[in-house]
Amino acid sequence: MLIVDSHLDIAFNALDWNRDLTQSITSIRESEAGMARKGRGAGVVSFEELRRGGIGLIFATVHCRLASVGRRFAGVRTQDIAYAKAMGELAYYRRMEARGFLRQVRDRAGLDAHLAEWEREPETAPIGFVLSMEGADPIVGPEQAGEWWDQGLRIVSLVHYGVSSYAHGTQAPGGLTDRGGPMLDAVERAGMLLDVSHLAERAFWEALERFGGPVLATHNCCRALCDHDRQLDDDQIRALAARGGVIGAAFDDWMLSPLWDREAMDNTGITLQTVADHLDHVCQVTGSCRHAAIGTDLDGGYGREQAPADLRTIADVRKVAGILKGRGYGDADIAGVMHGNWVRLLRSAWSRHDDG
């Protein structure tokens, strides 16, 4: 079954972690043997593993945040630097396109053509990617949103950890900044989707009130199951569903379960069943399977040690389908969670832009 993963930091892994994702996962791990940093030698993502798992379409990020107020969260000094860093990550994706590993998907026609080829030739078709920005600091002002659209940027979140140029985010309570509203207006005019991931709670509600375009949460879990401001509460889940939004379940242990032991790096008891708990919770809260999906954030600064204990590589994401089947989910609903809900959202958003 085709899988769509709505959050992968592919360029970050290549540029910041110096990983050659064209190599096998074994080779990547061996190249990092002896490195002390968390996640080193324990990566789960490579192009080969994506293909092996049937992950034919991803939302691939560019990302660079400003240093937050008080420097609690590290980052760069200026938006000019953030812009240049994100453009460097975009250059990596362009290079992977030239080598045939990736294919950028920009519109409905391109999406439909890619999915058709992936269905015919899954062994050889490039992995499709929709360009996403995690934290909007690389967009230096509203006037630059159109430039990024021309580069193929289709999904934008306003903030990562701390406070960005445009909003308060994870572990930094507050709303939109003075520049946040005009940026939302520019993103909407350009035709981009708004990713509410990492927005602080007040900023979440202010953004939904101001932004009239399509909304989604690319990598979020449920606060009812793991209590932290990074997760969505039930009111937020219902609000996204009311707007036709989709929520991608992250596979990061600290977002999945209070059992995660950060000091011991112990993921015992956190499994793909735990991921299914979050998917099921979204379905139960919204009364529908149309708003739950996959958004792993795998190798987002961590590796196997902070992922579900029964996940060896990203290819194991496909096992979620069988878990949902065992819980009584029907084939159509499982297909929706694994890929169909993201495909429907993109088609709807891009048809709306084309018609506009």
C-alpha cells in the first residue's frame, strides 16, 4: 500500500548531519559508528528504506529558525541567514531530483501523474516530495512569499521551538507577533497550506481565525494521551477537522507516551501500537477516519533510540496498516490513514488555487 509521510527533514539530515541518504541504512549507520551525539549510528531513514516501505510521497522540509528570545532555543541571528540556509536545503533537493531519487510535486496535475507512475512502477519511480517549511523565518517578509511559491513551496508553518519572527511556538506561550498576521495573509494569497504544528496554543487559535486557506498539522500527537503543549488537545483536533484539516501522527517517543524516559533513553513499552492509539484518538474525537494520517518526523534529530521500539527503519511504518486492521478498521479507512487523506487534502487545496 502507498504511504504518504507528511514530515521528513531530509535535507536537514543530509546537510546538518552529513548523511548520504542514497546509501543503505546499514552503510549510514556504520559511517557514524562511535559518534556520541543522540541518534548517531541509529538512523532509520534512507531513500532505499522509503521505497522498501512503500512511502512514495513525502512532505520534505526546509528549516532554519532564529535564535529565540533569551537564546533558550538555539538558532541563527538573522532572517537573511535563515533564508540562505533554507535555500541551501532546497539546492539539496534539486540535486536529488537531478540524480533521479526525488521528484518535486507542485500541483494537482503533477500529483496525479506521480501517483499514477508510482502505482505502475513503484520499483523505479522517484519518491515524490511536496516542499514544506518548518518555521517561516526563511521567508523574510510577506513580499517574499511569492518567490517561495515559485520555488515550489506549498506548506508553511510559522514557528518551531521558541518565538519566531511570526508567532510563539512550542514551550513559548503566546500568540502571533505583530508580523504574524501580515505573513499569514501573504501565505494565503500565495496559495500555500498552513501547517499549525508547533504553534503555541494562543497562536494556534489566532492563526485559525485569521487564515482562510487550507490547514493541516503535519506532525502532531494527542495531548489526551501525552500531556504537553507540543501536542494537540481535543478542541484543537475538532477545530482542524471542521476546516477539513488532516493531522499526521509523529513517531517521536516523547510525543507519543509519558513512558518515555529521556534520561535513560528507554523506549520500552512504546511501540507502533502506541502510534495507532493516537491515530485512533483522532478518529474517535472527530467521528471520522478522514482526519488521521502519518507524519513521522523520523530522524528529526533522533534515531531508533527515540522511535517506537518495534521500528527498525522507516519501512516499518507500513505495519501500522495491519495494526489498524486488527483493531477493526476497514480497508477504505486504513487506506485513508496511510495515504488517502493527505492526497485528498492536496487535491482539494490545489484545485482551489487553480480555480482562483
